[in-house]
Amino acid sequence: MREKVVSVLALFGSTGTLLCCALPAAVAAVAGGAAVGTMLSALPWLIPLSRHKGWILVVAGVLIALNAVLVLRPHGKVACSITGGKGCEVAGNFGKSMLWISIGILGIGTFFSYALVPILRWLEA
């Protein structure tokens, strides 16, 4: 149960990085500044969210690290032997898939937050 809660929190934390950082940058790259202005007028809560992107990335990273510790640590076999192993297999697969999805989303958000603009400036020069 604890692993599922941490997995879901890690997924929501990494999704927060996607919303605050990757979404505005992707819209700006594809459609330009006017589209970002329209998006921010329709979704004004993105502005304060993006102002605190550093904290959002750190909290999401800590949650994902905690999730990785809970998911990837060796488990005891006592609970698995009671149910015949099916419950542990399902929970383990769910936790691992949530972990990798969260890491991927955090990576995309981090790239758009900190790496995209320097890369574009370097290519422009």
C-alpha cells in the first residue's frame, strides 16, 4: 500500500514538472509566443507553478528516489507465499511501471526547464 501511494505521488510530482516546464516550452517551440500567451491567459495557474519550477523538480526528484528505493529493494517472500505470488507480482509490476513513467516525465520536464534554451542559443550562434 505504501509503495502505491509513493508511486502515485511520484507520478503526480513528475507530471507537475511536465505542466510547469515542458508544456509552455513545447508550445512556444511549436506555435510561438502568441500561443503561449493564449495558453497562459486560459491557464493562469501555470505562471506561479513555473516560478517555482526548481522546488517542483527537487520535490519530484525526492519522491521518485523514495519510490525507487521502495520498488527496487529486495522484498521478503512471506507475504508472497500466502497469496501464491500473484499479488506481489502485480504490485511489483505496477510499482516498476510507475517508477519508469515518473523518471521519463521528470527527465522531459528537466530538459525543457534547463537544457532547451541553452541548446537553442548555442545552435543560433
